[in-house]
Amino acid sequence: MTFIIKNLPILIVITPLMFSLIVAVLSNNRLAWILSTFASFLTMIFSILLCFELSNNSNISYYLGNWPPPLGIEYVIDKVSIIPIIIVSVIGFIATLYAHNFFILEIDRNLVSKTYSLWLLTIAGLMGLITTADAFNLFVFLEISSLSAVALVALGSKMDRKALIAGYNYLILGAVGATFYVIGVGLLYGVTGTLNMSDLAQKIPALGLNKSVIVAFTFMMLGIMVKAAVFPLHIWLPNAYAYAPSPVSVLLAATATKVSIYILVRISYTIFGPSYEIYTFESLRYVLLYLAILAMFAGTIMAIFEKDVKKLLAHSSVAQIGYIVLGISLATSPGIASGFIHLINHALIKAGLFMSVVAMGYYTLKRIDVNSITGLGRQVPITFFAFVICALSLAGLPLTVGFISKLYLIKAAFMSEGIWLPFLILVSSALSLIYIWKLIEGLWYNKTNSKSEKIKELPEIYIPLLIISFLNIYFGIDADLIIDNSFIASDALISGIK
Amino acid sequence: MLDVSIEIISIISFILGAFFILTGSIGLIRLPDVFSRIHAAGMIDTAGASFIILGMILQSGFSLITAKLVFIGIFIFFTSPITGHVTANLARKKGVIPVGKTKGKTL
Amino acid sequence: MANEFYIYLSILTPLIAFFITPLLSSNPNLRDSLGPIGGIITFYSSLNIASLYLNGEILSYTFFQINETLSISFKITGLGVIFGLVASGLWILASIYTIGYMRGNKEKNQTRFFTFYSIAIFAAICIAYSGNLLTLFIFYEILTFSTYPLVAHKQNNAAKQAGRIYMGILVGTSIVFLLPAIIIVWVLTGSLDFAPNGVLKGNISNEYVPFLLALFAFGIGKAALMPFHKWLPAAMVAPTPVSALLHAVAVVKAGVFSMLVVITYVFGIDFLTETSGAVWLIWVSSITLLISSCIALTKDDLKARLAYSTISQLSYIVLGGAIATNIAVQGAAIHIVMHAVGKITLFFAAGSIYVATHLSKISDLNGMGKSMPLTFIAFFIGSLSIIGVPPMGGSWSKFYLMLGSVEKDYLLVIYILAISTLLNVYYLLEIPAKAFFQPKRTNIQVTKHPLIVYPTFFAAMLTIVLFIYIEPLKHITNLISGNQ
Amino acid sequence: MIGEIIINAFLVTLMLTIAVFIINTRKVISTILLAGTYSLVAALMFVSLDAVDVAFTEASVGAGISTILFLAALSNLPKEETEEKFNIKHIYAICTCTLVAGLLIWASYDLPLVGQLENPVHQHLAQDFIEGSRNHIGIPNVVTSILASYRGYDTFGETVVIYTAGIAVLVLLYDKVSNSSKPNPRKNK
Amino acid sequence: MIDQIFGVWNYWIVFILMMIGLYIVISKKSLLKKIVGLALFQTSVFLLYITFGKIAGGTAPILTDNVNEIYSNPLPHVLILTAIVVGVATTALGLALTVRINKAYGSINENEISASDLVEYHKKYHEVKK
Amino acid sequence: MDNIILKVCTKVLFTPIILFGLYVQFHGDFGPGGGFQAGVIVAAAFILYAMVFSVEDCKVIMPPKLNFFLLALGAFLYGFVGIVGLILGDPYLSYDVLGSSKEAGQHIGILLVEFGVGLTVCNVMISLFYSFANFNFGKKNND
Amino acid sequence: MINAKSVTLFIVLFGFWLLMSGYYTPLILSLGVISCILCVYLTIKGKFLDNETLPIYFFPRLIQYTLWLIKEILKSNIQTAKVIIMKSEEPELFSVKASQKTNEGKVTYANSITLTPGTVTTQIKNDIFEVHALTKDFGDDVRSSDMDKMVTWLEKSK
Amino acid sequence: MFLAVLIALGISFLLILVRLIIGKTTFDRILAANSIGTIIVLAISVHGFYMGRPEFIDISIVYALINFIGTVAVLKLFDKGTLGDK
């Protein structure tokens, strides 16, 4: 047991990784699923253990290969990184639990076990991204997660050929982003000679107003912003989420961009925070702020006019990422905390929404668009129920997690920018009601649907669906856990700057 | 004495190698069609490469490097005619008409 | 502890009804009887709560903490007692009436209807007893969402359209205006709890008061202040019991109730008077009052006319709050009760006319008085109450409002009240007048359902009763505005 | 070391030339050949910058396998690009690239000059690695000792990346027809 | 002096090379060409790293018996080894997608592909409207 | 390619190339080279064989199933070496505990790990070639 | 499985290994042995361990032939260089008949023709070789069939 | 001395590059690419001597190998239109 406790930081990464290598060679699809579920379950358990372990000390540092940090690669888990770890592991588990029926339907029978391998690789890649404290190691895991995600997205081509284009764009943009990141890291390495994040943070202040450092910062941020789908660089996202196989949409929408945003925070605060707050981050912060506002509106408006439901949700993700980035760009403790709160909550919301929507697609065996959902709600009441809860949560109605995040976001915005920013936030969230309502209404009415085909819900899908909707409600009611941890995280980040 | 003579020989072979390589590349530009150019390329691969490798062998003394250089030489000797032949073969197959006359029955 | 039991009881009864109703879908009689039974239980506990309140006991119950400053909690306030009594009391009547209406009209999806009916009542009761702004807001939204299926009950295109307007305005305003207002209060004061004299005093600079009040006033879309009044006429596509209970009692009253709560317990009357932050609201509500009365005149559809009438009457209540004196607020509180009873009478009558004759145009009602006298007499009495003619309850509230504006020297307001009363007379009394005195034009088959007619008549009688037994009401309203 | 400088400058310029030609070729096969040559020159450059391992890898991976993959893919692709007129998107692209290049060149004024021993890159960790490789690990190739031991985790990650790519391509190009039939070995001659 | 020029020259050319790669990625319509551009871009970035690692007069970081030898910095080499393999992985995946796209659309030109998608979209929603 | 010269020469070259690849694999400690390069070289031999003869012939030497298994096995080997260190009480990927002394442990670790890399890279490359070369593009747009 | 051919191949390969390696520790040597065995195994598995792969019987006369070939190559290189510099090419295409029986013999001949610059084998059909020559002189050299005889001599060394 | 050889190699590289770019037929390009490969093989070896660390000849071997395989691949593509069987 102490062996496990001692090695928790690495276990959360290698568990899915090693299992993915095993799962790939299996020929039995169900067995592959069971193993994957087991792996993601183990990962979740380890993450939770890690969470408890972390409550005793402020951060856990792990030296890979027993080499001390600037020489070797270091893993650091602190109060900040535990948030995305929990998101990824929990959502990963729920999504894996949920995935099986869809993969069998949407993917060639012989490829299912390999798909699970890619699936676990995505999870492992995301985990590695979060835990690593080495700027270059981050790039490697960035590639693991994005390559596997691209492959998973492109697997949707059995259902719709557009998945290929989506995957291609995701790949190219992602690769350009990653290369930008690498250029940034390279420049930093050139002027400091180190790759370890804390080491970098120590060395950068001594350089003063160094042009290379500023450009490095810009490049790293740009690179990660592509992955995080911050507004003008989000163009890969809607199609990728919309045409991916259903469970992949769930996983990616709930975790991938969140992790990237976490890295964004990490870079700007942990690496550059101590030195560049004044003349780089301040100006960048406004760039981010305006981009976030644009994202909020652009995403929402695109969603309003979108017909395909999955794509609609993807557009809404763009807007929601805008909220998160907005919170982070405020650069105050409440602001970052609200960003984290929304980070967590949006993961829950989007996972739930995508789950219920793709479940409906599964029942009806066709792409769900605004026209085809008419009256579906009454035939699949439980799915509909989950959908409504998550949708209302997305709109930010009270007693759901969405409300909590909006509450804190608006509070933070109000405190640092005055009334105009909360107003914009509220207008955009009111606009978001339009598309949400469009969906709920469409699902609820039944005027044209043909009564001939009786649609049945699948009991296997209930459990994850209900877990997610329960979490949506529960954390809307008992929000202390999320709020407290977010504030602890943001305080830790802010105190790193000072 | 021996050293100096080895040095001189190697310089000579370098010069020869460089000459052949340069001539070969000029040939690659000047000669009229693919088939003729193959000869020039062949020259680079055979005489050019082998003289330069010879020069290096002489420079390196006798060690493992010599063996490796010999391997390179052998390898180039082995592959050069293959690529040359296959290129010519394909060019013929794909209907590139050689400049100059054709004697007797061709395939 | 034992006293708090009544809070549970009043809240849980409709909730239980909500859960049980779908289970009883196979047994309509049992299902339908849940409504009156629940109403009686709720009303009983509300009465108990009222008497406890009068005895000076402050009941409160925190359901759970979201974090240190946010919680879902209930607390009994004077306004809450009144609204609770109104909502639960009229639920009894309305549920009986609804049974008749639904059966008489042979509506579809009755189970769903009753289910959402109970949840709406639940939300209304919770609003009444809510102890802080967050709780209020939550149940306000629940009320909106739970009434949506009722509004769009018919599920045709018209209903869909109306439903969109209904949801769009109510949810939109609440999110864009009400929510930020609440958050601003939270940021400013660090708390959302209600306090008898307001919480904002000293936390906000005076020039921002009108602005914040505006956010609240327009954010509470259920109060139907212009220009956000469109939802109310739109919602009239719903079956009449819905209009009767919800759009005469629960929903709109929840709106004005929230307004009053905000004015008295968040801003505080004294604070508003001090800063004159509510003066603009007087004019806005006055204008709403006049314009909607004028629109009501032009409407030929009976329910539409009643809807606009409701808008104007709601403005009385907002006006009372805006005048921001004790007496005016007292008048507004009483008007909640009086208008509720009066308007429910009118809607019941309209519903029974519709069930009996399938007529909804006023111009078609000529001479109908003879075929359904009880209904039209009830309508007449209800109209008088709304107009504010003395033997009816409505006169009290107008009286107090007048007193309030006199106290503050708002003479123009008095004129406006007078004009609107005249308009009321015209557009309301036209209907019974036509019914009784115009010749009957067509032969229309009239089918009466006892469960419809008697509640209507009973409601009409209630307006008279309330005129006489005004004392307890006065007593409670006296306690509202910090006279304790 | 004037010679080194000449070689370097020559190779870099050569790469620039090749890159410029890559932009405009429309024959796909020429593009691929040029790209392969570009990789080769880059590898030569790596050798001249003392990065023998990288040159080795670039030669085998960049110039070799990549080119073969391109060619293999080309068998299923059109062999020529469709013609395209110069349009606004090109101007946009040129602007973006100029901007980014400008930014980078601006940054280069604060970069340490190439090849100076006192650069931070050489001062901070390099000696530790070299000493460590000599004394703790005991293998002469420092690159291997860093690769496999100091930063072994990176390498693990990278193995996983290549595994991911392999499995992804396998999944994407899965062919029912060819996989269902058993391989029938042709007769050897 | 010449050191100075050389010191910056190398960086500049590397930056320009990167941008040529990026330009190809952004502006070219052919999906295959984009991948070539990406490879170019990445290779140039590798050069940047290796340039950092160079020491004038140094030698490859493979230890000899001579203790006074100056070795170039091995760390960038390791990083780039990793990056090269990552690059080839990206290329392979991109090619696989391109091949699939060509099979599905019959073209690898961006414009033609989006045109064909647009046609499909219109077909779908017109049918629904009718 | 039905060219006799090419075929004969490929047969001759096949084994030396593979041997050279393995040489690079196992001499990564001493000179340039190591897992990736070795993997690529060995794969190149297979690819050459597959091109000159046919993919089907190459599948006799390296059946796809074996190829896929080895592909996963290489990475697994790498990860597993790390796990062994973990079980023996050191952090992940620490080789110190693998041998009798620290240095020996490092040697064994590096050897195994490089082998894992080589195995994966080689098999991935072969598998990529199989996939690309034999992807059935059908009749559509074959120009 | 284990026959003269495989053992020879093993020995050749292991010699190759020893020449390449330069590290003669037990570990590396044993790895070398394993590698060589693996290579031999692969040839056996691919079923191409035959005379074409390993023409052992060439060996006795191989050195002599190689030296002769190098001489030829040198000669023709100088001529080709002359031609290129003078720009006096007059290419011609013609066919010759090869007298070798085995594949490996033919291949050796064809390669030898190609290796000597100035002449390239362009096509082979059974025993007819089509040759491209840079000038008439080169063509005459091939037509004189000196090389053909040499290769046949090499082939017949068993 | 080695530098001189390198310069000679560089010049011939440029000359061949011209051929690679102007092409005419694709076979010219293939030929040129192959020759460039040879040149680079030699250049790397010579460069090793020039830098005084000639033990990295392995790279040249790999180059030669890759060059050969690459050329074969291009030629096969031209011959069959594919690198596979179909």
C-alpha cells in the first residue's frame, strides 16, 4: 500500500497507458471494454487517493528515474493540478463506462479494441499533461493526447465522412500549435538552459526585459491557445466534436480543452508569473479578456443558428471556454477561482449534454439535428430528463452547477471590471437560453414524429447518465467542495506570483 | 616517409574524386537525355565516390573506420548500378525516347 | 420545532402531490382528489403559520448551505404569510374548479397537467416562505419552468409560439437583470438574507439605488412591468384554470410579491424614501397601469382583456411598493389578496363560459346572462371588487394606496388611480352588462358542470367576505413594514 | 573556425533555396523529392552542428521513412495539385508569416550568439549530464544516457507517440477486404 | 565580427525557414502539401534547438578519452530526437487522413472538399423542408 | 517490380541491412544510434523487401498479427522496465535497482529500454507501410 | 534448416558484425550472435536463402573479377569524363546477347555493364540485354563481349 | 584539404540541385536525387574527418541505405502507381 501511495503521481498516468498497450492486442471487444473500464476505474481511485494524500501537504513532487529535477523530469502535483486530475479521471471513468454500446455500433467490429487503446491513451496523455513539471515533457504528452484524439475523431468517418476533415484540421492545427509551443520552449531554453518549470521560474526574473522571453511566452501561449480552442483559434473544435464517435465527443468535450486551459494557467502563472506579471501578463490579460468576450458571443450565436445538435453543443463549448478564459484573464484570486469552478462545472455539464444527445442519436440511429429531435423527449424520458438538467445547468439556472459558476464568475468580473463585464456575461448567457430552449422545446413537442417506430432506452446508458445529472445537481446544491478547492488553487497560483 | 607518401596519395585521390564528382555533376546538367545522364550519375557513384573513400581510408589509417568506409564503398558499388538500371529501364518502359541512333533490334 | 413543522407541511404537501400524481394516472378520481386535499392541508398549515406570525414567532428553517453566505432557507415574513395564504387558499378552489374544467373540456394529458400544477403551487409556496434572495430566485425560476408545460399544454403551433414568448421574457429578464441584481447585492453586502429594514443601507452609494432597483424591477418579469408584459397575454393560450390560478394568483403574484419583498426587505422602505430611488418606478408603473388599461379596452377576447386588466392591476401593487410608505405598502399587500380573489373569480367565470359555450369573444356573449346567471353574477361581483366598489374587498386596497400617495403628496398618482378606475369600470362592467341587457343573438347550447359553477360563485362570495373580515389582514400587513 | 562557418552558412542557404522551391512546385512527386532533400541537408546541418544522433535520426526518419510514407500515400492520391490563383488568402498568409517571423527576429536580438561557450545553455546543465554520463552511467554516448535514463520518461512518451501513430493509422486505413482474406504467399522465384 | 553575423544569421535563416513551412501550411489548398509544409516547419524548429546546443570548436557529445575535449550540449539533441519521432508520427497520421479523405471525397483540395460538403448540406436540409 | 536485378540484389541486401540495424541498436551506447534509428533501419529492410517483391511476401516474414503484437510489446517492455523499478522500491523508470550495482543497473535498463523503442519503432514503420501500401482505394479517382 | 548455406551466411554476417562493432565484450558479442541468428532465421522464414542470395560458388574467382572490373571502371570513367568535358556524346541503343545461365550470373553481368559508366543496361529479356551507350566506343566495348566472357567465367567457377 | 573536398562536393550539390529542380522528366529528378544522396554520403564522411571525429561513419551508411530505398520507392511508384500490390 505504501508502494502505491508513494508512486501515486506516476500511477495515474501509467495505469491507463500500460492498459492501453494491453487492450490493443485483445481480440475480444467486451473484454477490451472491461479492461478499459477497470483501468479508468483504477485511475480514478488513484486520483482520489492522491487527493487525500494532497490534503496533508501542499504539493507532491516525484522524480522520474530518481534523477533530481533540473536533470531529470519531475512530476508535481499541487492544489491546482489536482482539479483537472479529478476532472479527467472521473469523466474518463464515466465516459468509459458509457462507451461500449456506441463503439460497437459506430466503429468497425475489428477495430474496437484498438479504439479502446487510443481512448486510454487520450486519458493517459491528458493526465501526463497535467502532472508534468517539465516544459518539454509537456509537449510529448500534448502529442500523445492530440494524436490519439485525432484518430478517435477521425474514426467517426464510418458515420459521416466529415469526421475525416475534422480530424485533419484538428491534426494540422494541433501540430502547428504544438510546434509553436516547442518554439517557445526552445527560445526559453536558449536563454535559460533549463526545461524544468520551477527552475525556469527561478531563472527568468534575472533576465529582466528580455525580448526572447517575451516572444517565448507569446509563442507558448499561442500554441496552447490553439489546443484550448480560445476564440479565433477554435475553428477545429466544432467539427471535431460534432463528427467524432459519440463517446469521444463526450470525453473530449469534457476534458481536452479543460486540460489545455489548465496548462495555459500553468504557463502564465507558474513559469512566467513571478517575473512577467507586470509587463507581459498585464497586456496579454486584456487580449485574453477581449478574446474571451468575443468567444462568448461568437460561440453562442453560432450555436443559435446551428442545426446539428452535436455541433451546436460544440459551438456552445467555444462560448463556455470563453467564460473560463474570462475568469482566468481577470488575474485576481476570485477570477481564477471562478475560472476553475467553471472548468469543473462545464466538464460535468458538457459531459452530461453530450451523453444524453448521443444517447438519443443511438436510440434513433441517425444524426440528431434540430428537425429530427421533435418529440423524442417523451419516448426517452430518462435521457430527456438528464438532458434537461444539464441544459438548464448550462444556462446557469439555480440549483445546478452552472449557476454556481456563473455566480462566482459574475462576482469576480464585477469586482475587477465593474458592471459592464457582468452585463455582457449575462447577455450572452441569456442568448444561450435561446438554443437551449430550442432543443428542449423540440424534444418536448410531438407533432410530426411517426408513431410507427417505437424507440426504447437502453438501461446500460442510464447509470452514467444519471450519475452525471446527479453530480450536476449535487454540486449545484452542495458547492463547497468545488468552490473551496478552486479558491485554494487560485490562491496558490496568485501567491506564486507575489 | 611513409606518412608523407600516404598523405600525398590520399590528396591525389581526393583531387581525382572531386574532379570526377564535379565532372559527373556537370554531365548531369549538360548531357541531353535521361539515358546519357545516367552515365554521369554512374560516374559520381563509382569513380567519384571510390576515390574520395580511398582518400579517407588512407587518412584514417587502419581501424574500424576503414572497414566501415569499405562497407560504404561496397554499398554504393552495389546500389548504384541497380538504381541506374532501374531508372533506365523505367524510362524505356514509360516511353522516353533516347537521343541518338538505335542500332539493331531493341526490346 | 413543532412550529416549524407547519413550514414543512405547507411546502411538502404540494411536493408530495407532485410525486404521487403521475403514479395515480390510472385512477383519475383519486388523482383529482389530491388537489383539494392538498390544498386544504396547505391552507391549514398556512393559517397556522399566520397565527404563529401574529403571535410574534419568527419561524425559519435552513434547508442547506451552499457555502457560508449562500443557502437555501425559509423564513416567515409578513408578506410571505399573505402570499402563502392566498396561494394555498385559492388552490383549494382552483383545484376543484380545475377538475370540472378539465373533465368538462375533455382535455388531453390530464395527469401531466395536474403534476405540473402541483409543482407550480409548490414553487409558489416556497417563494412565499423563502428566507433570502437566492431561495426566492430559485423557486421563481422553478415556477417559470414548471408552468411552461401548462402554458404550452395544447402543444400546437400557437402554444409553441406563446410558450417561447413566455419563457423568453421570464427567463431572459430573470437572468439578464434579476440575477446580476442579486449578485450585486451579494457582492455589496455579502449576504442575501431578508432583513426587516433592508440590508442595503450603508452598503451602496445613493446614486446607484435607482439603477439597482431598475435591475430588480425589470428583472422580475413576472410583475409584468412594461415593456416586459408581453408574456402575460401570450400565456392566455393555456387552459383557463391555469390562467386563473397561475396568471391571476401564483405567477403574477409571485412577481409582485418579489417586488414588494425586494422593496421592503432588501432596500427597506425608509432607505428608498431617503434616497428617492423609487420615484421613477412610480411613473413607470403608472404608465403601465394606464396603457394596459387602454389596451384592455380594445381587446375583444375575454381572456386577453382579463390579462391586460391583470397587468394594470399588478402595476397598482408595484406602485404601492414604489410609493414606499408604510401605508402604501400595506395597500399593495392587501391588493395582492384582493386582486387575487377578484381576478380568480373573473377567470373562473371566463372558464366556465368557455366550457359551457366554447365562446371566447366578448362580442359573442350578448344575452348569455340569462342562460348562466350564477356565472355572470359572479363575474359582476368580481368586477366590482377589481374596480374597488365598497362592499367588495378591492375597495380596501385602493383606499390604502390613495392614502399612501396622499401622504407623499403624489397628486398625479391619485388622478391616475381615478382614471384607471374609470377605465376598469368600462372594460369590466361591459361584459356582464352585455350579457344581461343585450338580446341573445344565437342559439348556443349551454352545458354546465357543477364543479365549475360553484367554485366560481364561492370565489365571488369570498370578495365580499374579505371586505368584512379585513382586520386580521390589516393586522398582518401592519407588521410587514417594520412596524413591529 | 572559418570553415565551420562557411559550411554552416552554405547549408542554411541551401535549405532556404530548397524550401522556396517547395512552395511553388505543383508536381507532388517533386515536392516529396525536394522535401526529402531538404531533410538530407538538414541532417548534414545537424552533423555540422555536432548533433550526430539527431543527424542519424533525421536521415533515417525524416529523409527515409517519411519520404517512403509520402510515396506510399501518394499511390492513393492524385499526383498533381490543382492550379490555384494568387488570392487574398495568400496575402493573409504572407502577412501572418511575416509578422511571426518579425517577432522571432526581434526576439533573436536577445538570444545568445551561436556557439559561445558562455551561453546559459552550456553553463547550466550540460556539464552535469556529461559528467553524469561518464561517472554514474558509464556509457560514452551522452545523448543515449540522457535519452534513456535522465529523460527516459520523455522517450517513453515518444515511444507511446509513435505507437499511437501506428495504431491510429492501422485503425484509419483498416481494410476489410485485405484483412479478411488470409495472406497467400506468392511463389518465390 | 564574423562571429556576430554568424551568430544571428543562423537564427534568422532558421526563422525564415519556419515561416516558409508555416506559409505552406496556411496558404496551400492541397492537404498533402500542407503536411509537407508542416514537416518543413518542424524540421526547421529542430534546427533552432540544435543551434542552441552548438559550441564553436566543440565536438559531438560522445565521450572520448581526452578529458579536455569540449562537447556540444547533448540535451537539445535528446529533445530533438524525441521531436523528430513525434513529427513523423504526425506526418503518418496526416497522410492516413489525407488518403481517407481522398477516398471519401475524391479530392484532396480544400476548396473542392468544402464545396462538396456544402452541396451535401443543402441537399439534406432542402429535403427536410419539403 | 518485375526486375530481376532489383530482386536479386534485394535478396542479397536484406540480411546485411537488418544486421546493420541490429548493430545500430546495440551500439547506441557507444556511438550515434539507438532504438529509433535501429528500428527504422530494420523496418527499411522489410519495406524494401515488400516493395521489390510484394507486401504479401513480406507478410510471410512478418505476419501482420505478429507485427501488431510486437508493436505493442515494445512500448510495453519500456513501461514494464519502469514498473520493475517501481516494484523494487525506486521511482518509476529508475534503473539503479535493476543490476548488482548502480552502473550495471543503468546499463541493463538502457539496453532493455532501447530495445523496446527499437521494437516499437520498427514494427510501427512496417505496420504503417502495410497500411498505406495496401489501402484499397478502389476505382474512384485513380489517376 | 541448418545447412551449409545458413552456416555460411551466419559466418559472413558475424564477420560483418565483428568488423562493424569494435566492442568485444561478452555482452555485445552475444548480442551479435543473437542478431546474426535472427537474420539467418528471417531468410529461412522468407524462404529466400538460395544461390541468388548467397552465391557462394562465386567466391573463388570473385577477387580476380573485381580487380578486372575496377580496371574497366576506371578506364571507362576517364573516357566518360572526356566525353562530358568535350561534349562529344553520340548516344546509341543496341542489344547484346548474354551467355550466362543463372540469374545471379545475368545480374552480375548487367550490373557490371551499368557500373562501368558509359554503358547502361536498360532492359533485360531472358538473355537479350538492351544497352545504352554514351558513345560508339563504349558500345563497341560491350559488343566485343569481353565482359560477357569474364562474367561467364566467374559463373562457372563451381 | 577536407574543406576543399567539401567545397567541391557543395558545388556539385548545387549543380545537381539545378537538375533536380529543372527536371524535364521525372526520371531526371530521381537520378538527381539519387546523386545528391551519394554526394551527401560522401560529404558526411568527409565532414567527420574534417571535424576530427571520423567515427560517425555509421550515419553515411544509413544515408546510403536510405537513399537506395528511397530511389527504389520512387521508381516503384512510377512503375506501378503504388508501393503495394494492388
